[in-house]
Amino acid sequence: MFTEIEFERMKKLPNYVFAEINELKLKARRNGEDVIDFSMGNPDGATPKHIIDKLVEAAQKPKNHGYSASKGIFKLREAISLWYKRRYNADIDPDFEAVATIGSKEGYVNLMKAIVSVGDTVIVPDPTYPIHSYAVVMAGGSAHKFELKFNEKFEVDEDDFFEKTKKALKEANPKPKYMVVNFPHNPSTATVTPKFYERLVELARQERFYVISDIAYADLTFDGYTTPSIMSVEGAKDVAVETFTLSKSYNMAGWRVGFVVGNRRIITSLQKIKSWLDYGMFTPIQIAATVALNGDQQCVEDIKATYKKRRDILIDTFDKAGWKMDIPNASMFIWARIPEQFRHLGSLEFSKQLLVEAKIAVSPGIGFGSYGDEYVRIALIENEKRIKQAAKNVKSFFKNLEKK
Ligand SMILES: Cc1ncc(COP(=O)(O)O)c(C=O)c1O
């Protein structure tokens, strides 16, 4: 009905590639099949007890039941500021340089809505967490992409990165006003050094663009790697904001708690747009989030240890099954190159076959951008026993494929 009335913005949003895999997964499950699901970065563990206890306690108090503060209650913004001081020795003013968001995805999308004008260009390296580019599209801008290069240890080729950034600044029309970076990277798990951010801040100053950094996986690091933050660089707040989430570090994905800090002009714009859009998270959630950030961080260590163990088991058992993968030192994913003999299938077809034949769900790399098509992303959200079962399924799947 009324098809002459076009929903222009909807036309710019593609159907989610992951939806195809999801549909196959649901179909298989409906047929009673046991699908081992590595497809989504959705933590399977419980939120630590002291955080839940605080939520329950705060929820008992009637004064916490009304509309909350859209930019976050002061105590939470203060906890965010202390978190940055402790971790990154960065000074964040809780009033003007921090905003709590309803998950970092909401924060990021509304941030883009607040600052990107129709026709603007934003540099987003490819592959990418899809919303990093589609939030730009939804705001009326366009994403200028280049391939993110990294080595077998998933270390970003930083010289290549800056060369391509400079080229994009010269060639993209109009000249990009913003750049999105995300390290540890989803989907590739790639990481950067502190020096990377020093170079980025310097370049942003010279070339006059803002940086939006997403460190969602900052806590999930292994083998001695620690995640740097752009906020540690002197003068970063002149040119950058950074987003973080409690979803991964504290198994709180369903709670929807994130935050953005940094440049005052951008943060106050986000606070302003949010004041028109929402009344903030339920206050007891904000109180519990404050406890998560201020409290004992052993729970984060435990969550990290779980992912590390799963990473090691998966790499080992899949290797024995005939699928050799490089070892990531951050995030909750493995960015697995499709074995050479099956690479010609492309990541979507390979993922579909993996699901139908081996009962394993993964995310096809193409869903993250054209440079992702030789890979699939495996989220470490199944337990050790099921990882081992998955390796067995893979082994027989490969054998059958080779026979065909
Ligand atoms: C890089 C990255 N940023 C942000 C998010 C969204 O996190 P949140 O749950 O806070 O919306 C994700 C979720 O997977 C992610 O991978």
C-alpha cells in the first residue's frame, strides 16, 4: 500500500547477511538438530553476582523507578571518569566529557546522528563491525573504506594504515571529517600499539578530522597484550572520542550499558541529542553499572580466562581436524581464514555449508565488508565440550567435502 511513498533511508540499509545464517540456524533447530552456535558476539556467561545483587537492591527502592538521567546519573559518569584515570591516566570531566549510553551501539549511532551531516564522508577501515559504517549511512553520510592490513599475529600494519588514511584524506570527496577506529578489532581481532594513537592524534590535528575510537574489547586481551586508548595521548580530547561497553567485560550484553568520553564539543552534542531521544537507562541498572566499574575486577579476569581457554582449545582441536588458524591475542573471536581448498566458495556459501553439513554456525566474513570474504568469524561463546564436538563435526565435514 502507498508504495509510491518511498522510505529512502531503508533502501540504503541492506538486508543483514547474518540473517541468512540465522534463518538456516533456526530452521535446523526447529528440525531438532543441535547447532553449535559461534555466530554472535553475545557472551554466554552470567553477570557477576555482586552486580546483580546491586541491581536487585536498587530496584527495591521506589525512588529509583522514575525517569532517569539521559546522559547517565552523576555517580556513573564519575565511575567512568575514575575508570579512565585508573586505566589510562586520562582526565575525563564527568559533566562535559562523559556520557552513559544504552549500550555502546546506541551511543555510537546517536553520536553519528548528532555530528554527521548529509553528504559527509567518514573513513571506516574494512572489514568492520557493520554498524560502524551503517550508522554513517543512516545519518546521511557515506563511509570511505580501505582494507585493514595485519600480520599473522593480528598486529595492524600501522605504516600501511597511515598511508591509506592520508590517501583517503586526499582523495575522498568531500574530504572526510571523521574516522572510526576499533581496536581490538571486530571482526578481525587486530590490535594496535600505543604509538598508533600518537600518530593518529597528530594526523587528526594536522588534517582537521575527528576520531571516533571503539574499545569494546579493551579488557579481553591475552598473552601479555594490553589495549591502549587514544585518551592516553596528550591532546586527544581536542580531536577524539572513545566508546566502551560493559557488555563484554562483565557479561552484561542484555543490560545495555555503554559510554562515550572525550571531546567536549562532541560529547555535549551527544548529551543534547540524547536529551531529546531518551530518559536514560533504568536507574537501578545505572547504579549496578557503577558498582561494576568501581568494584573488584577479579570478575573481568575470570571472564578473560574463560575466553582464553576456549581460544586455546578451539585452535588446537580445529587444527587437528584440518583447519589451521592464526592465534588472536584479544577479543572474544577467532578470525579464521577459510581453508585454501574451500576458499573459492566465498564466506557466505562456506558458512552455509558449515551450518547445514557440520551443524556449526559462524559469521561469514563478507558480512563485515568485502575484505572479509576469505574469513569467517568464530565467537567463543560455546563451552569447551561443545567446541570439541564442533571440531569433530568439522573433521567429518571436510572429509565429505573433499570426496565430492
Ligand atoms: C566493536 C563493537 N562495538 C560495539 C559493540 C556493541 O556493544 P553494546 O552491547 O555496548 O551495544 C559491539 C558488539 O558486538 C562491538 O563488537
